[in-house]
Amino acid sequence: MAQIEMYIDPFCPYCARAKRLLTSKGVTWTEIDVVAEPKLRAAMRERTGGKNSVPQIFIDGKLIGGSDDIHALDAKGGLDPLLAA
């Protein structure tokens, strides 16, 4: 099973949308709350090459991007193979 990390803001509707997609796939993920621990936003920016918006989703250490990115990947049929890895 793939390791999924998601940088989130608990009040972000895009984060909720990404979580719904992953829930529908039956996978679990680690949430990194950048509101509860603001120093983690700096770590997120470093990992993403400067992106500051949430969610930022990683699968097995590879940056997928945000909610629109993971939904587009799913629409192309590319998400399930990553999740199964």
C-alpha cells in the first residue's frame, strides 16, 4: 500500500474534497496540519518547491499537488496505480 501524506488546513474545503476522494479509494493517509503547527508550512514549502496552498499531497514521497491535481490524475486513470504500489 502506498504511503500518502497530505498537508492540510482543517477548515479548507479543497482539503476536504481531496480527503473524500482518498476515502472513496479506501486508503489511509497521514495528515500534516499546517495550522496547528505553523512551522510545518515551511517544511511543506521546501518539499513542494515553494507552494504555499493546501492541500499538498504526496504519494510515496512524490508530489502529486493539490485537490485539483489529484482529481485530474484520478480522471486520467493514474491515481489507482499509484495507490496500489
